Amino acid sequence: MEIIRIPRIMQDISKDFLLRGKTIGFVPTMGALHDGHLSLVKRSREENLITVVSIFVNPAQFGQNEDYNIYPRDLEGDTEKLIKENVDILFLPDAASMYPEGYLTYINVENLSEKLCGAFRPGHFRGVTTIVAKLFNIVKPTRAYFGQKDFQQSVIVSKMAGDLNIDIDIVVCPTIREKDGLAMSSRNSYLDNAQRQAATIIYKCLKETCESIKSGIIEIKNVKNFMLDFLSKEPLISEIDYAGIYDTSSLEELSTAKENMILAIALRIGKTRLIDNMLINIKEER
Ligand code: PAF
């Protein structure tokens, strides 16, 4: 595996791959890699001749009081994992090369970026779309891979790619879970034992709500209250940012059933913010 740190060099390498007719699969990450990331890498390896993974903890997507400084970093462990997965290139830029002095350009997908997590993390998605657009311009991927756990991110990135005519396939891959259902996330490492146990309520709530909708026990207009009641059983939850059922494209909260809906939760256990979601396709499931 080659490690490239300079954007210009990565760009030249990618141009050369494309000239030689090679497809490039790209997995953008912030490191602290877990099996969720590695599932994206595996999918990219299956579908492309070249796989590039980036690791960059992007300061532009963290708010002032968020966890940028303590975000888990494990370059040595990550490198080993990527070598094992036969990744071709690890792109490892630093903040100075991505945001040099005088940097002024940002990309914002309006409306979608203010919903759900965006309402609680102002500027977060502006930071995500800016870095992802820059990475796309540098790596020039044929396909880019994102996890469904960050569902809103994948909707916003897909919208950005469409609106800006970026010639790329955005591939959204299933959430990878621990044995007890907790969605894998680099932030799970912040949880102590009791908090880690408490966090299992998120998946339980999604599953129970999904089953109750499918069996007709609850109506869509009552989903939010059902979820909030369910989550209120866990005393270690310090705050619920949102819980409810949403349209998969507009991210609007729903009060009546649609074909494609998503249950989504964002909450805090102690200071740790956790998110998860579950797609519901009424047609298939009823
Ligand atoms: O999902 C993430 O890890 C980040 O938001 C991403 C896509 C790598 C952009 O920094």
C-alpha cells in the first residue's frame, strides 16, 4: 500500500489510473477504523480495480465545543488494517494542505443540511460537503462508499454530487453492528461500561418501532412519541436530539406512511453523541 500525503501527487496518480482505464473506488474516513469502515473497503475492492482510502480528521465539520481535539486517532492500527485489506493507496493529507492559509471556499447543500443532525450541529454538513467535494476532486473516484449509519450524510453527499454534476456513483452500504446491535462508530470508544450497555437501547428502540409499524400496532403519526417513551426507560441518556420517522429523500418528519421511510435517532449518553437509523419499506414489509 502506498501512502500519499500531498493532494497534487494524489491527483496526478489518479489521473494516471483513469488514463489507463482503471476504475477507482474511494472510501473517505476520519480514521480510527472499525469493521464498518472495512466493509466499505471490501465492497470497493470487489467493484473497482483500484481502492483509495483517505484518513483526514476534518476540522471544518466539528463545532467549537465538539470533540475535534479528542477524536480517536490510531494511524498505526489503521495502516495495518488497510494493508490487510489490500488497499492500493492511503491518502493522508494534513490540515495545512487541505485548508491552506487564505482558504475561502465552502460548499453547502441547503435545506437538507439544516435538518436532523444539522439542527444540532450547525455548520457540520457544510464542513462535510466541502471536504468530500475536495477529496472527490483530488481522488477522482469512479465510485465512493459511505455507510448507512450516517444516512443524512449520504443523502446530502448524493444531492451535492447530482447538483454539481460530479461524475461519480455514491454507494451506500449497510450499517455494521456489534453483536448486541449497537452500530459501530469510532465514538463508541468514548463510552464506559455502563454507558456502552445503555447504548444498546438505540437499536432495540429502532427494531421495536419498526416491528410495531409493520404489524400495525402504531400509526406513523404516533411513532415519535412511541420512540421517546421507549428511550425514556434508559436513565443514562442525557439528551435526545431527535427520534422519529422521516422521508428518505427530503428528510422531513412524516405523519402518514410513505413507501420509503427511515426511523432515525440522535441522542447523548453522557457527553457522547450517538446516531443510528433503520429503513422501512412498507410495501415490502406489510
Ligand atoms: O463519515 C465520515 O467519516 C466523515 O464525515 C467524512 C465523510 C470522511 C468526511 O470527513
